[in-house]
Amino acid sequence: MSEIYVCLTFDFDAESAQIRQDEDPGRISKGQFAIQRGLVRVLALLAKHEIKSTFFVCGWVAEKYPQHIEEISNAEHEVAAHGYQHEYLDRLEFNEEIIVHEHTNQVLESMVGRIRGFRAPYWKLSKNTLTIIAEMGYIYDSSLMDEDRPYVYSVPESPKNLVEFPVEWFLDDWVLFEQHQKSPTEVFEIWKAQFDALQKMEDLKERRKVLTLTCHPSCIGHAYRLNVLERFIRYMKSKQVVFVKMVDLASDYLL
Ligand SMILES: [Zn+2]
């Protein structure tokens, strides 16, 4: 058994995508659950367990709800970038995409200081995305699915490197609860099974084990789902685990 680093991450999308896609007030309100209820519950849970996390925030959300971003930042969680209005980056022209990243960066940095990390909305990247964010000075990305532990990614057409924190659909609350309507027990068992298996895994002994969980305040913030997250946190705490913000781990890889 070995120590596992766990990055609990939260994508704070609120209703950005629904508004951009001109959806109806009912659909928009589903995203707003993050604002009304979800975030405050997530922050309380993290405080209760003394865990610092990374929140991927859309620039549009930060502009509309600055107080919520302040609450995240005041609690010493990391704020990282997640597009401006939850765009499909692969559908943008090169110049349009640059504007999205630069605008988001400007908004977030004016509120919380230096931004070092990025996660693509929908985990969809254009062929330019990672080069653009590396050139902007970001040090990590968390959107790819080619590994189950972090690694240094050589950025195409750039002398810069990024640290990649790979993600997976089965480690995403939205996919399990909303898309597949899994029961609380099923979600807990899937996450626990991955944690246990990773802890026992003997391959790549030289590489640090990191489990990255992706949650959304609009989804995990619902009462019974928050209980699943808390149960998983309690389970992990009974093992050898270190909870970390991505930015803190990323700097180790770039030494
Ligand atoms: Zn998102």
C-alpha cells in the first residue's frame, strides 16, 4: 500500500453554458443551483474536513458572482481557469480562442491573483489550446485522459512544458449522477474501487499516485450526493492520503 495524493477539484460553471446556449429558464435554473446552494455546501464540507481544493472557474461566472469567487479564495482554495462562458473550444477560430483565454485570465487574476492552471470546458480542447495556455504562463492542465497519474506534457510548437493531471469520466460526479443516474452506493463503490486499486497498484513505482476527482457544485451540492462525497472523504482519510491543491503539486513536477 502506498500513499495517494488526492486532488478534489470542482468545476464552478453555474449557469454559464445554459445562458450561452440560450436555454430556457428551467435549464438555466439548474446551473444556478451552484450559486444558491451548491457552493456554500461544498465549501462547508471542505472546511469541516480541513481540505484545500482547486476550483476551475469560468470568467463569466466570476464577473457575475464575484462574492462567490471571494469566498472560494478567502477559504484558501485555488482558483483556476475554465473558459469564459464554458465554450466548446474546438469550435472556435484561433483568434477567438485566444480572446477567451486572455479575457478569462484577466478577470480571474484581477480578483484572486496569479492563475496557474486550466481545465477545458466539457474536457474538449482545440489543437491549439494547450499551446496557448502554456504560452500565457499556465503551468498545468487537467483535461486529458491518457494516463492515471500526472506527467510532464511537452507542448507542441512551444519550448514550454505543462504538468498534465489526467481526468476520467468515472471520476466525474456529473457523468455518474446526472447522465447515468447511478445510486449513491454505486457512485461510492466506483470511486472507492479506483482509490483502492490505485493504492495497491505496483506499476510505475517511481511515479507518484494521484487521484483526481471532478465535481460540480451544481451537482454534488444536492444533499444526498454531498453525503456520498463526505463518505468518500472519510474513507480516504482512513487510508494513507494527502489532499492537495493542483498548483502545489504541479510545481514539484517542474523543478
Ligand atoms: Zn465545466
